[in-house]
Amino acid sequence: MKVLLNGGVARRGLAPLSRRFGDRIELREVLADDAADVLAEKMAWAEVLISMNYDTEMPPAPNLKLLHVPASGLDTVALDAVPAGVAICNVYEHETGIAEYVLAGMLEWVVELAPRHRAFKAGDWAGTPRLGGAPRGELAGQTVGCLGYGNIGQAVARRALAFDMRVEALTRRPRPLAPEPAFLGGYGDLADFLPRLDFLVVCCPLSETTRGMIGTAELAAMKPGAVVINVARGHIVDEDALYDALREHRIAGAILDTWYQYPSAEDQAVRPSRHPFHDLDNVLMTPHVSGWTEGQQLRRWARTGDNIEALMGGGDLINVIRQPSD
């Protein structure tokens, strides 16, 4: 089986796939400086393409049987550009890391461990009951709402329930799901859902339905003490509306891991938004790392290998986005 790795994320599979398959597969890489004719030759050679990206500019791939996206998101894949006879699969396995990130963010919000640590090391006893300090909050009893209740939402819910939080959720297609939230509704329930939340976790896919789903009206419907946590895609939450709500303290804050602008090889110092979120004191922000864990990588390449095995042996593919058509 001839496997082509395209892009930095895909090339991380070189070592784990080599260890698993040895000489049962041939592995090649697309390099950043490949000339057009070299890329065309590699695409014509490939039976499996592992790539985060696919568009109409890709050279013909007459032998391709499987496009395997080494992540969950498909927003950089033009599905219609992939030849009809090619199966398309992706991988998840990021829900553990993302759920841990969400819980860490909520805990940091109520415990304020990092700023308390810095202040105390500098000699500040603020907050201690010995000097009449105000008590801090707890996660127990607070309500977390998951906008999206797939693998990530359910992983967040399991952990939140262990902290005695109330869990509510919205999903595109409400149906029995575990763990069962205190409330599970559809996207049409958003207006009633938002005012009940202390934490809103955005963990749904980006689509035409969800793009800009959280805008000015939705943020205005939330509690003044509410916190938005975005671990999905930046554009699900309107960029302007979120910045204004935070700057004007109409909501308490945000924990943001996904953004509106991303770096490239040519511009690695790009800011994540056209607005200066970094100047706000009520935002915790990270560079899209919530699901990027060692365990995620081990599990993703294991699942990718399982699909290559299935293709080689005539078995069933997993995480199928599109079956091949004749």
C-alpha cells in the first residue's frame, strides 16, 4: 500500500506508521519545496493520502483509494474536489485532552490559582480568611452548557458531573446520549438555554448553521457572570460581538483556544484576531492546543493505522465521512 503524507501534521505519522507496518507499506512525504511536477508524480503514485487539506488545485490522483484527514475538522477539505471513487475518513481522539483543558479553565476561573500564587510569592496575603478575605467560588452547583454534544461535549460532561456541576447541552440532532444531561435540546433551544449557564462550552463543528451562532443577541442573553469557553472553531462565536461583550464586561470573561486568524510559514507572528483580545484582563487565551496531547497523537495514529489495515484487508473503515462511489 502506497501512503503519501502531506503537511506537517500528516508527517508526524511517519514514525508510528513505519513502526506498525514496516515494509508492508511504502511511505512518502510531500515536501514544502516540491516542484509542481514532483507533487503531481507523488499524487499519481499514492493509494492513501493523509492530509489536512484537499482542494481543486490538487493534482490528479488516479490510484487514490482513501483520503485520511489526520484530525477531526474538515473545514480545510473541499469534499467535492476529492474524486468520487475515494473514501474519506477522519480521526477524533482529542476529546480527552480538550475536556481536561475545559475543566482546567473552569477551575482556574473559580480558584484563580496562578494569580494567587504570584501574589503570595510577592508577599500579598489577600484572600486569606485570617485577614477577612472574601471567599472564592466553587464549580459545584454551577451550570455548564455544551453547545454540541458529540465526543467532546460528552467528555466534558463526564468530568463536570464528577465536580457536582449541572450539565445542559444542545446538539444538532437530539437523541438519547450518555451521560444524560439535565437538559438536552436542539439548536432551536439556544435562546432559552443561554441564560441558565455559568459556563458556555462551544464544542460543535463549524458549519453554515453554526457560523456566527453566538453573536450580539446571544451574548446579551447570558448572565453577567457567565464565561464563554471556545474549543471548537473561532468563527462559531462572532468575533466583533465577543470582543465588545468582553471589553464592556457584559459577560464575565472567556477562555479561548480557537481563533479567527492563524499563522503561516510566511507569517508566524500573526495575532489571532483583528481585535486586541490580548489586552483584556478577563480573557485566558491559548494557541489552539487544547486537544494537542501525547495521548491524542498515539490514539490518532493507531486509528489511522487501523483504517490502512482495513483498506489492505478488505475490512470496514471507521470514522467514514464519505463512502466511495462508482
